[in-house]
Amino acid sequence: MTDHELMLQLTEQNKQLTSLVQQLSDQNKWLMEQLKNLQRRHFGQSSEQNANEGQLSLFETPAAEESPEVAPTSVVAHTRKPAKKLAEQLNPDLVTVEKRYFGLADTHCPNCRHQLETIGQKAVRTTLEYIPARLVQHDNFAFTYKCPRCSADPKIDGDRLIQTPGPTALMAHSVMTPSLITEIVGEKYILDVPLYRQRSEWKRRGWETTTASLSNAVIKCGEWLTPLYQMLHEQLLKQDYLHGDETPIQVLTEPNKTATSKSYLWLITSNEGASKPAVYFAYDPTRSGKTAAKLYKGFEGTLQCDGYSGYHALPDTIRQVGCWAHARRKFFDETHGSQKGQAKRALAKIDQLFMWERDWADLKPADRLAKRQETAAPLVEAFWATLSQMNVLHNSSLGKAVDYALGQKDRLNVFLEDGKVVLSNNLAERSYQAERDVA
């Protein structure tokens, strides 16, 4: 091998080694970002509010870095909320069962023993008494009637008997009534009392039943309410502005699926301020776009949702709006990573948008739109310019945050064209959270 060939071979090997070192360096940066994110999520603050700039992280060392474009913040002193007045504590529909009057047992003057005269009265105190719930047993009887004339007729075989039908049972061979089933469902979904605990309470009240019987009552109630459930969906699809979301849940027993596999709870809710507000939940074992197409079939309006690709298959008759809170969350997650300076610059612009929106919340849609076009539009353009100038690794967490935002650009910009559209899809997420808390 000549010296020239040897030099070429060494040069090629050097290029390969340099490329390998760069790949390992990029991989190391990515792994460090994942480690810091896991540490922050496990040990750090759970909210997405910006931490004080002067507070050091447990897992980071202070380093000189370009100051991000973050507006100065001030800490408001804690103030204790005043206790509500009695009139605010009690429901105005609460019925006064009894007015109690407290007088003297001896109505004679303790000095001269002359009869005292009542000259007035005043309310001194309101008290609340709790009357425990109780079961009331009703024994229902049906009368049997006999017609003497027909019974004596030789043409009729046997006696002519007529019996009253009696009350119709809600469930076969069950003692349950509408009020009882209402209490069972209310305790389960409003007071979060599981059926096995309800069973013990019903036994204490005088009724020994089984968890299976209580469960059957809940299932039967769901069947009775199915037409109302379907009507709710139909009425929602007639509105012009909806929020949508889908969240994984686990179902213990499901055909062809393990107990640890994911199923999905889909949600549709009307926008805040709608004349007929409603929330609709639909279960599906998959997150397929076909489910989204089925749920929004016939809808022609504005749908605000996250960037899940399953919504992209919806027809063009539906105008889709992005969620700035989802985009913000991805940048917030990177404010503790190796590229936190770039993440904070993007985050500061999004935070400014939300601050303005809070100030404009009480404006009419037309006035709010004017404010957005005058003030928010230039900031949004600066935000997109900031993303385009970022030097990030394509497969890094910050790179994925940038790609997500740029992929949602047209949907995120819709709020600059419509004053009714809000910045985030948090209404849907709060509705799902309320449902999960109940379940």
C-alpha cells in the first residue's frame, strides 16, 4: 500500500470516527435531557407555573446564560379569605321547618313579682339540624274480585275472577324504586362512594343487598338514560363551537385486551358561555381517527383540540383550532434542559399571550379580536420567527416541541381571526378531570 493510499484510508477512518463522536454526543445530550425531565417530574413542582428565577434547582448547577425575555414578576402577599356570612352559607331554597321561641319559665318580675309584658322579639341564632336518611317499607297489595253472576253461570267454567295489576316493578324481582336507584347512582357518581361501601351502609339502614344488585341498578339506569344521552350528542353537534379531547383509561375486563392495555374516553363539550352548555363522554377501545369521524359526523363548525393526528381526518367543513396550552407545555418541560435559554424565550412569548387574554376576557368578541390584531399578532409573528431561528437537535425534546408548534401553526393562528375562539383547550381537559374525579 502506497503512502497516498494509506493517507486516504486514515482520512476516511477519521471522518467516520468524527461522525461517530458527534452521534454519541447528540445521544448523550438527548439522554441527559430525558434524565433531567424525569427528575423534574418526579421531584420538582407539579404545576406549569414559572419558578422564581433566583431559585436553584436541586439537579442543576448555576451557569452563565443569556437572560430570557421574561417579564418581571412580583409576589403578592398571602391574604386570608374572609369567612362567608351566614346568608352566603345557606341555600336560599332551604326551608325553615320550625321557628323556636325561647321565653322565661317564670314571667313575673323578679323584683316585685308583677306580671311581665312582652314588648318585642329578635332573632338571636340560626341552627341547622340533620335528619338522617331512612328507608321506608311499602307493602303493596292487589285486590282480587269475583263476579257472582258470571261465577253462577253454568256456561262459564269456574269462577269469574279479576285482579288488579299492582305497581309496575322497575327491575324484575327487585324492591328498588326510583328514589332508591337515584340515591345509589348519586352516591356513586357525586359522592364517590363505591358500591361495595354502599352495600355496608344500606345494611346499616335496614336493607341487606349485594354489590351485584347495586351494580345491576346502575347499569339499568344507564340503559334508561341512553335516549337522553344520544339526544345530548345530537344537540351538541348543532352548536357552532366545540372543544374535544381524548384520554387513555384502563378497563379491567375487555374482550381481546389485557387489563393493563389502554382504552380511551373521548370528550365533547360546548364552549364557555354557550347558551346550552353540555358535556358528552364516549368510550372507545381505540384512539383511531375513525372514532373521531364517527363522533363528529354531521358537525359543521369550529372544533378546538390538541394536535393528535386522529382529528386530521375530519372533513373540511370543520374548522380546527389548536391549543396554545399544549404548545406551551412542551416548551415548559424544556426550561430545565440543556437548551433552557431557547425554551424560555419561546415560553415567555406564549405567557404574554395568556396574560393579555386574561385582561381581555370580559370584552365582546369583536373588541377582543381588535385587541388581538393590534397587540397579539406582532408577538405571534415574533414567536414563529424565534422558532425558525432556533438551533436545536431534530430528535431532542426541544426539537420535538418546535416541530409540534410549527405543525400546528395554522390552527394556532386561528384565534387572530375569530374573537370567540379562546387560546387553549383547557375547558375540555377540566371537564375530563371532573369526570375522572367522580369516577
